Amino acid sequence: MPIDRISGRTAVVTGAGNGLGRAIAIALSQEGARVLLVGRSVAKLDETAAQLSGAFRVLTCDVSEPSSVAAFAEQIADEEVSILVNNAGIAGPVADLVDIEPDDWDEVFATNVKGVYLMCRALLPPMVKRGAGDVINLASVSGKRPLARRTPYTASKMAVIGLTATLAWEVGPLGISVNSLSPGPVEGERMTRNFARDAEVTGSSFDEARESFVSRAALQRMVTEEEVANAAVAMLGMPGLCGADIDLSAGMIAR
């Protein structure tokens, strides 16, 4: 049964070409939303579109580039977007801080933080004018606990949590709910790549790198893309939720 607070609404999902973005887009479509799939690869977005059960639109945009976001906003000027899911993000380098190049640091923040800022800046005004809307920013449990050799990523995700909390106070009185969702390690290609990088850097095996993550979770496992997508749907079904950061990490312990 579609959730009343989602069915019939138009949702923008960034980074919708794969991973969590794809899973969230599919879940929102199943709940009756019209989904605007946003990303840099048309081919990947088309793959997501083929799995949707309802209306959709495919649009390319580099969320880290102001001109690209401005062009995207013009393209959807005829849409009544009331849900924005800022999912686009990159993992960045796996290295000690002293070995990270400034350009690599800037690239992570440009996508993971500046991208959230630019999309909110472009899409919030119409929501404010209507006095209603929901924003979900994908953060990470890694923004709330140490993660060795991943400083730019963890710092960027902590920034997303801070951005969310402040923005909620700015637009909450105007009828807009802003929240963040912080998954723990998610089963899938991205974490497989991250474990391979960690293993290479530390000289450990792939299984040892994976276990170092999983062992920190109370449930002794990673979460799935579907679980994260279902959490996003559930958040949209909670009208009183605002300024919150929802932890979905299988009980990842911040130590």
C-alpha cells in the first residue's frame, strides 16, 4: 500500500544511476512517486529507469558544478518537486592524511558537501514558496566515528550532518523537513572496492579488511541497499521528523 505522504509527489534522487541512489529511486517509485533520476551517466540512469514501476524522468547533472546544477534547475522548472534526496557522493582516497593530495580532498568535498549545498540552494525556494517539502541528505556512520585512512570522506559526511541540522532550523519554520540518513557499510560494489583499497594500503587480505568493518557492528553484518531505501521511505512517512540524523548501521559502535 503506497504511503500517503509519498504517493503522487515528485522526487529528485541524485546519484540515481547505481547503488543506494538506484535502490532509493526504486523504493520511492514503488510508493507511487514520480521520480526524477539525476546523475552523470545516462546509460546508468536508464538502467535504473528500467526498474521503476511508475513515472520517471532521466536528467544529467554534475552536482559539484554550479553551472550544471543551475541548468538542471531550469530543466525541471515545470516540475513540482517536493522530495529531494541528496545521495550523490564519492568515497575518495584511501590513504593517511599526510599522503592525500589537496585536489583529491577538494574533489570529495565538492561532491559530498558542495553538491548537497548546491542542490538545496536550487530546489528549496519553490518548496518554501509552497510551504511544504522534504529533504533527505545521505550522510554516513563514518561521519560519526573514526575511519582510518579515510579522512576526507569522514570529514565530508560529518559536514553533511552539520549542514542538515542547521538547514532544518532555517527552513523548518517554513514547512520543510530536512533530515540525514547515516548508513553503515552497505553490501555492494562500492564497499567491495573500498575493502580492496584498504587491503592494498594495509597489506592485509580482502577478507581481513572486510572483517575489520563488520566486526564493529552489533549485528555482525553490513546493511543492504534495500534496507537503506526502506529507511528513506519510512523517514518520509514521519511528518514530525526534522533535523534528525537516522543511524542505519546494523549497530555500528562509535569507538
